[in-house]
Amino acid sequence: MRHATKKRAALNRVAAEWRHKFLLEIGRCERCNHAYLGHLSVHEITNAHARQHALMERAAVLVVCQYCHARFHRKGMAGKLEALAYLYHRRGYDFDLDKIHALRGDNWPELSEVMLEVKRIIEGERDES
Ligand SMILES: [Zn+2]
């Protein structure tokens, strides 16, 4: 399917450009604040089957450093929950749980689970200072 391939390639180019601009806009790891651009990338919070739809969705991506990126993937479902909580904590204006549910095709996680994780993050930051 030559046409579909071309269309996909064009979409990938648009997505790559959008993601690069987004990375520059945020400019730091949204988990640990690491700010060296060469170490940063855009992490998709939702699972693989929704990836194409989530590539340019502010409510479904988090800018992360290499260390935090590996950590989120290593932690599986707990990593997705943690990433969503950091999105809420750092960029509440972009947080949209209904959009996450639509992309995932289910109702996980519940808002109360995200809020518990946000509380854990805030308490952790308070203990560090
Ligand atoms: Zn980090």
C-alpha cells in the first residue's frame, strides 16, 4: 500500500516536528527537572495500541530524561500511573483523564489513584527540601 505508507511517513514527520517543539517548550525532565536537552525525550504515557493517536497529544506525553524514561518503562503500570501524576503535578492545565481513558479504551486509572500518587510526589518533594 504505497499511498498508506506515504501518508504514514508524512504523519510521522509532522509528529516528529511537533514532539521536537514540545520538548523545547518544556525544556526539562518533568519528573526530576534535569535540563540537558540531549538527554531529554518525549515519553508516551498510554499503552502501545493507542500510540499513533497519542503521539501529538499533550495530555498523553511527558518530557523525560534518559534515567526517568527507563524508570517509567521498568515500572510498567505503576510507571504509567506515576507519569500521569507528574503530568498533573507539573502541567495541570494539560491533564485530561477522559482523554487518557479514550486513548486506552478503558477506565484505568481512576482519578483517586492519580491523586494518591500526586500526594506521594508532593510529600516526597517536601521531604527533600
Ligand atoms: Zn529525569
